[in-house]
Amino acid sequence: MILDSHSQKKSLGVLVHPTSLPGGSYCGTFGNGLKNWINLLSDNKIFTWQFLPLTPTDNLGSPYSSPSSFALNPWFLDVNELKSNGYIEDSIQLEEIRLNGLNINTINFQIADNLSKLIGDMLLRNWDSQKSSTKKEFFIWLENNKWVNDFSIFTVLKEEFNLMPWWAWPQEFREKEQSKLDLWSKENENKLLIKKLIQWHLHRQWLEIKKFAKNRDVKLIGDIPFYISRDSVDVWSNKSLFSISKSGDLIYQSGVPPDYFSSNGQLWGTPVYEWSEHIRTEFYWWIERFKRQFELVDIVRLDHFRALAGYWRVDGKAKNAIDGKWLKSPGKELLESLRKHLDLKDLPIIAEDLGVITDDVNKLRNDFNLPGMKILQFAFDGDKENPYLPQNIKDDNCVVYTGTHDNSTTISWWANLDEKLKEKIINKYKFSNNPAWNLIELGMQTNSKLFVAPIQDILSLDDSSRINKPGTTSYNWTWKYSKPLNKIEPYLRHFGSLGESYYRTNIL
């Protein structure tokens, strides 16, 4: 994807995950709340919305460690749409949950799960009374989405075995013995149907959101983690594609080597890919994965893009990432295959190329005209050649951010800066009394064709609103905007107006 370098105008976007937006009982859902959000963006000439993976989360709420790279998160089911279209009936329980949700200012994972289970039971209870045309549409969707069956089996088995990882299941299920699974599936037909119905309704509701966004000229930017959780249906169903034994033991795992910030490197615990098998299967799994994403969004950010050029492989039993090895990935072949099967000249992919990036990574990104990322919070280390300094961003085929979901908000970032460094920045860039908006304006002034700011920076919030702090496991992924959506409108109006003054009203 080339962000058009011949247009005078540039583009503007906001980064916020649907869970953080008002609209549902406990978090944002695929309903009118998101349509109102899209209207706010479009009305203020903000034509790009970026969010995190829409997949189910792990038990800590992380969408980057999902049990499926194809499924959607059940928390997003919109109850009002289901009721108004007769898929479920109203109930006292639903109303109690709605009222309780109004009093909770953060996302409670357990309650969100319980609500999803209640909705699933109601969908099953009302299934027999649905119109034949509805059932036909559902079964056609199942036929065209083969991943749903394995996902449903995997999630019901997880529940049956008390959420234990799949490698701790009885052998016949761990090793996916088809005759045993067929018999078990017949015995658990209703439980499996619930999972399938939930995914169909999520898919249906989200496509309505996507259609609405298209009509309002708002482009959707999704997100794909590079590696897949070991405890996922992807790995369980496709063991040969991952560096994992039949019993589930890691043979080789992913990570990054030691650097200035970490003497032991980072060990991620996800299996690396068996690239020879991906080549043999002509990247079928990757192609299906990207096809699914482009069904849901317009553009995808690929996390840890550098691993498409080369990756750090560590022994599966290692306790740190010190003794790893750099190995080459077939990134060029994969991207060429994607381009061919998706029938696209330019792939609508943003390459997350942050950190220490080598020439082979830059070459791969440039060969496929993929925009990279620039983070302004990383710019001010005293190095005049720092590639994130606004004046050093020469290539317009990139996306500039104040920060991302992994960074402090700009207000807290600024509060923790050395006072002498603050003084230098103030003198150089004429900062005033609001560092978040100062950095936002710097981003708008850059040469990049797309500038994106997290909603927390637009609202000038501190780290109490931060959605993720890497390296920690508590209090992440829980923040939501607890006021009515119309309270955001003045900030978006100012954001869009400022963008207009810097010619950032283009539609990607």
C-alpha cells in the first residue's frame, strides 16, 4: 500500500479500541454506539479509525494473545440489535446486567464473559423459531467459513476441561483424533451451535459497522499479531505449521535478543513458524488469515513486521532469550503470494517496524511499498539523526503517531521527562502548556500522509487511562471512556479542525 505521495492533502486518524468506547453494558459493542462514533469522526473530517485486534482475548484480556486469529470477541455482541431483530427476547437478567454496567468504569472480563454466555443461551433458545431464510443464511456462512467448526470445538473443549491448555487434555482430544471428535461433537451439538451462532452474529453486526463506515468515508485499520498463542485453535488444528511437538511441547519459541533495555532479551513463549511447511502449503494458512482480516477491515497493521525478514529463534525449554539464533524468513515469497491471491497490486498493510531495524527489513518493506511507523515519543533522545524527529521524517509513505497502545499517554510521558530535556523541546518546538496537543500538532506538521493520535492524547489524559503496559499483567486492557460519547465531540472537532489547517482531510 502506498499512501499517495502526489496528493496535496494528507490524512488524519484516531486510535481507540471498541472496548474503550461507550455503547454496551460493560464495553463498546458492534451496535449504534460505534455508528455514533463513526459519525463523530466523519463529521469532523477524521477519515481513519485504527483499533487493536478484534479477536477473543486471553484470560488477561489481551487481544494480542488470542485463542483464535479468525474469530471475533464475544464481548462485542450488541444486545439491542439482537433484541430488535428478534434473535433474542428481553429478560430481567439482561436489564440487570445493563444497569450494573452503568456503574462500572472499567472493563470486567468475568462479567463480560458471563454476559456473552447468557446471550449465547438465549440465541440457542430462540433458534428453532427463527425464519427459514435466517437459518439458510447462517448455514451458507458456516459453509464459507470452515474455521468456525474447529474454533467452536476448541472453545467448548476448553470449557469442558476447566480452561486447561489443549496440551493438558486427554490424548484423543489433544491429538485431535477425528473419530473421537465426531462422536463428541454429536453429543455436544447444542454447545457447539451456541459458539457458531455467536460468531455469525458478531460477523453480521461488524459487517454492518464496516458498511456504515464506508458510507461515511471512514477507513478501518485493524491489527494482526505476528505470532500466534500456543494455546490457540490455530496451533491445535495446524501443529505442522508451528515449531511444536505432537504433544504440545515447544520445540522453538519466539522472542528478541538482549539489548540496551533488557540483558536477557525478551522471551515470548509463542511457537515460531515451521516456514518449510508454510512454503510447501503455498502459505495457505497466511492467505486465509489475511483474507479474513480484509473481510473485516480496509487496512491491516502487521505487528513485529521485522520477523518477516528474519526472526530470533530460541530453544523451547529456554528460560531467557540470550542463546537464540537469527534465521531468515520467506517474507518476500509470502507477500508475493498474498498479493497474487488477493489480486492486489499494493497490499493494504502497515508494517510495524519499530525498534532496531536492519537493512533487510527496510528493503522488504520498500520492495512492497508498505508504509512503516514513526512514534514521536521516541524522538527526543538528543540524537540529531533520530529517525522519529519530526524534521527527519522525509518519507511520506509512513504513519506517524504520538504514541501507541503500548506507550504512556503523552501527558504522562511528558511528566516523566528530564526537566532539561523538556526545556530543550519547549525552546525548539515552541511547546505551550499542553504537551499532548503540542505533540499532536507536531505530528500533523510532518511529511507523513497519515497521522494517528490515541484518543487518550486527544482527551489529554494521563496514564490512569493507559490501556497496556508491556511487561505487566495487571490492570491492562480495562480502560473505557465512562462518559457519554457526545462529551468527546468538542475534542474531535478541535482535532479535525487542526488537521484541516494542515491539509489532513484526505480519505485514504
